[in-house]
Amino acid sequence: MSEELKKHEVIISVKDVDKNFIVGKNDIVALKKVSLDVRATDFIILYGPSGCGKSTLFNIILGLDKPTKGEVVIRDTKIYNMDDDERSTFRSKKIGMIYQMPYWIKSGLIDKKCW
């Protein structure tokens, strides 16, 4: 594949993802028919109010939380066709995630490691 085509390659595809949680006798809808494609050169910002499903979506993309419906494909691999151990190995080799933790900056941990 040429470098130009690689720039436009879809590396993450989320298709019609639903996520429901059962709380007591209530079925809580966290995500409903979420679809998105992320290309190799995309820069994505996901924002919204507390409780709108941002973390749920990230956890599904990372393979940590199985969707109720839908599919997640990362680099041509349907990650929910794997068992938990296979997803964990895949995640360790193919996915990087830095969580937003404000106390890292306040504690100086970032300064000590990066500067």
C-alpha cells in the first residue's frame, strides 16, 4: 500500500454499537447505534457532559467492555471475536492509551519523567 493510501486507511471502525447496563430492574442505555471510522492521520477529540458515554465508548474500543450490539474492528481485526486473553494480548501489542489524570501533572510525575 502506498504512503498516500496509508494516510486514509481506516484503523478503527465502530459499527452500530449499543451498550446497555442493567441496574436493578432498569435497562440503562449508555450508547445507541454509535458508528465512527478513525483513519491513520485523524486527530479525534471526544467531549461531552459527565455520563454521556465517553468512557464507555473508549472502553469498548479498547476491548475492555463488550458492546451489547455492534462491532469494533481495529486494523482489520474484529476484536470481539476474540476471547478476553486474546483481546488483552492484542491490546498490549496494537493499542496505546494515555488516560487523562490531572494528578500526574500536579504531582510533578510528568515533569520528572519528560524533562
